[in-house]
Amino acid sequence: MTTQQLSDAELASQPAAYWTGVAYEALIAYIRARQAEKGYTQPQFWLLRNLSKNDISPDGEGMTLRELRQAMASYLRPEDDLAAEAEVLLERGWLTRDAGKRLWLTTEGEQARVDIAGLAPSIVSVLHEGIDDADYVTTLKVLQRLIRNAGGTAA
């Protein structure tokens, strides 16, 4: 399907599920490619974020891989191997593992999380190029309404 030759009336009849799927795959591919260029993966960043008391973790306590998978269940992709990603972070010294197999963020890992988070604005800038903030907000509101109309929860 292409949008170049479609009128607004024709676009209005296009399946949102198709276009949201195409958008999701394109956005994830772009984000992950930019992250790979910088030497890290999206799941590695998520591990750091979920273990940081300055980010997603409410208390900075260590977590097992099972707990981390549960915490990330809504955004992990089938190909994401948290065990392998955690091993890379352990080798870098960004995580440690205790006797109970809980992963903990190190001081170096926290600094890496901060540094990596600093790269996000440049990715967002490219993705939002040519999109007015009002149009972006309207798009998200429409998507949230579609989710609710389909019986889902748009948090």
C-alpha cells in the first residue's frame, strides 16, 4: 500500500492496523540501527533503565532476569535475548550479579544509562522532522482512541 496516490477519502478507508504495524517496524528498525551505531542495543538500555533508581526502578534493587522479563513484557520483542544482553553488560562492568542471580546496576552502568539517554533527542529529532507538534499530539490521541475502541487500554 502506498499513500502517494491516495486521496484523503481513500486514506480514510485504509486499515489502521496495517499502517500502525508498518510504522512500528520502521521506527523500531531505525531506533535500533542508530543505537547499534553507538555500540549498544535497545534491550541493553532497557536493562539499565529498569535497574536504575533514577529511572524506571522504584527502589534501585537488583532483579532477576525473570523479573526483568516480566517488567519489560509489554515492549520486549521475540528476538530480544535478555540473558545474552545482560552478559554483555556484565562484561562491560555496567552490571553485577549477586549469589541470588539478581542483577544490579553499577556506578559505571548508571553513567552509561545517562550517556545513552542523552542520545535519544537526536533520534527523536530525525523521527519528528516535518511533523508539527500539534499533528503529532493529534496522531497519538487518535491512536489512543483506536486502542480504546478496540477494547484495549491506552495508558
